[in-house]
Amino acid sequence: MARLRIAYARIAQETNALSPVRTELADFERTHLFAGAELHANCQKGGYEAPGFLKNAELSGFIRAVEAEGGVEAVPLFSAWAVPNGPLSAECFATLRDRLVAELEAAGPVDALFLVLHGAMNADGQAEPEAALVAAARTVLGDKPVAVTMDLHANLSREKVAAMDLICAYRTNPHRDHAKVGERCGRILIRQLKGQVRPTRAWRSLPLILGGGTTVDFLPTMRPLFRRMKQLEKDPRVLYCSLFMVHLWNDSPEIGWSTHVITDDAPELAEQLAEELADLAWGVRDVMPPEFPGPAEALAKVRRARLARAIGTVTLCDASDVVGTGAAGESPHLVKALLEATDLVSYAPIRDAGVIDQIWGTPEGERVQVTLAGKLDPARNPPLPVEGTLLRKLPTEPFGRVAVLDLGALKLVVTEGQPLAMKPAFYKDVGLDPMKADAVVVKSLFPFLLYFLPYHRRAVYVRTQGVSDFDAARELSFLDPVHPFDPVTAWRPIDRMRRGLVPRPAA
Ligand SMILES: [Zn+2]
């Protein structure tokens, strides 16, 4: 048999549609943009696929699949990954889409495309940007298979399912199986091309946008569902099960949890299992995530956590301004509360390019007076004047220019770009030791729990008001009633409309 050629690429960004900030090409360039031989080298054993983020992710997994299955030439295109943010500008989206097409053309004949997407991307002027990316690729590929991996926070839709041949989601939350998912998806694709399997698929869409408790895969509410998927895959006819728990802040009118099952030449089994998993997911809809306390109560918790503070620190998740879910990172609300909490040594980030411009010429050690926030999203992030000492200024790759302000007990890290405070290195790299703080603010919803393991003894979530609040999604418009915002008694009628089996009633 002739050697197979499979092109591989990534275009990934998770969009918070409520953010007024647009994602531009520069955001991808700043975070992660590799191509050709460099991308290929990064994805090999011993390489670093996503520097600063992950040693091995989906594309390294795909390369493992290529090595394991044999007889395949992996053809690198490019990998573009940006921090979650507002929608892609029309220009940014068009540039990435056109590059995918151009690089596929330049790659010469290939048998398939392996593509890493997030699954919850919005772009200006595009109703279904990720389906549109695949449609553009098909102008070169025709009907050759397109295998896609997605985050389990993706929003599946009829358009996506129709556009893509294989869809495989992460199976962990917080996510730690990127490479494994890439490898499994890659192996199914290669075996399909070799005629060893014949993938058949089914999916279901639930009118459910929030439930499942904390949605952590190994905690009691969701653990039985993730275990069930693993168990189902022991049957050799079951190639892959996915459960999507949605990115709540996406502008996607048919948003909802969904299930997707790939079987080997067993379409009825796929239908049956997609249905079973949908019922299980519907069964945990009333387990709500915990209500997060406001700043006063959250800081009282930090004060009470004496032992945690003595042997490490307390992470304070700014749940209303989670950059990891696409918020701008400009919120002053928690900063204000920490300024007033003069008995607690704390570190916090804030994004303010204007303040960076204003103080960049000031020598370190001098006093500065600045007004934070009120620039990107003034309605949600009102201006906050502060006065303190400029401790440090330094250029960084991921966050642009960074300045550290000493505001008394609070050390504030002002960033030019998105302050993705998710790892201890965010503070350590600017000279702040997390172990010396009573509380450090993170702008990550789940992943920080893993990264801060050696430092924090307690995590406290705090709610102020911002685009990553669960109920902020009420500002978006949905085509169907969705749980828990509306009373919904059954998922099947809405699923059938969403899958196009029955027409939507005229409005
Ligand atoms: Zn996710």
C-alpha cells in the first residue's frame, strides 16, 4: 500500500462573546503560532509543542499515532492557538482560514486532514466559524476525511457535525489529556484510511447549559459519566465517546451540552450510546456549581485559613473575570477589595495597557498615581484610582510589558496584554514569591488547581461582576429554552429540532 499523507494543523481559541475585546492575529502570534519544520520538531518525542503551556498536546499525540500505526507521512501545516478572549475579528478569521487553504494547496496531495479546534470559537460575521474553516479546507480536500479534536467545552452543532468526519473531545476537566485525545483520534483516522475501521457516528444536543456541579471529571457528580464512557469503549465496536459540557459564554443560538459517539460500522449502536450518555448528562442537570461568595465573604475565608496561609498561600479565583474563559482581565472589583484588606499580603493582576504607557518612562522605585480599568469594558470595569510605588518594569512574551506596583499589602501586576494568571510563574517571573502571600489572585477557572498544587493549600472562588459569571450568559440569546435559565422538562424534542429531524415551529 502506498504511504498515506496526512496534513495536520491547529486553529484554536475559546471565545467569550460578552467580551468587547476582539481577538486579532497578534494575539495568536503572541501566544502560539508555529508552522512547518519548526512545528514538526516541536511535536516529536522530546519536543515542546506549546512552549510555556504544554509539552505535549493534541498534535504531539497525533505524531505518536502516526508512529504507532506506521505507513503515514505527517505533513505539518501550522498551529495557531490564542488565549481565550472576545470573538475573532473578521480579518483575523479570514487570515487564518486563507492560510489553512493556502498551506493545504502547497502541501500537495494528502489523504486527510487532522485538525485541532477548540469548538467554541466565535468570529465576527461568521455564524459557525469552525465549520467554515473545515468547509474552506474542503475546497482543496474535497470529501477526504477531516478528523477534529475539541475541548469538552465545545458547542457541538449540526453544522460542525456535518462538516467533520471524526470528532473527539477531551475527557478530563481540568484538561490534562490533550495528547492522549490527539493520539486516539489520530489512530482512528489512520485506521479508517487503511480500511481497518469504518467509523459511524451519532450525536445528541441537550437544552442544558449549566449543571453537573463543578463539572470536574473525577468528582462525584461527573465521575460516573466519564467512567461509563471508558467502560463503553471496552467494546471494540465503540471507537470514541465524547461528552461536551459547553462554553457557556459563546454566541451560539443552539448552545447546549452534547454527546457524540463514534462506532466501527455500527450506526445503531452509536445512536443508542449517544442517547444513553445524553440521558446520563440530563440526569445531573440540577446539580448546580457552588454559588461563589462576594469579596467580603471570600476574604473572610482567606483570613480564617490560617494554617493554609502559614504553610503556603490561598488562591483566590476571580470568577467574574476569568481570562482563561475569555474575560478581558480588566476587572478592578477584587483589586479594590484587596486594597482595603490591609491585613492580608496579596498579589493580583490587572490588564491596563494605558497605565503601562503612562508609567513606562518612570524609573523603578518612584511613586506613581494612576487610574486603573475603565478602558476596555467601562460599563463592567469602572475606573479605580490608585497610588503606590513602581517596583519593577519588564517586557514579557505572553503578557506584553508588565509593571509591578506596590500598593501596600497588595502587590499589583499590571499587564499590557491578557493577564492569564494561571501558573505560579505568572508571579514568580516578576519577582513575587507566591509562598510569601496570604492570597494570590488567579484568572483561571480550573487549570490553576493543578498548577498551584505545590503552593496553595486552599482555593477560594470569589464573585464580583463580570463576563465570566455564570448568569452573565443570560445576556446572550438562545433559540430554545435552556436549563437552568428556563423551565425545560424534556431534552428530546429540542434535540430533534437541533439535529434537523423535525422542523422548528414557525415563530
Ligand atoms: Zn475547556
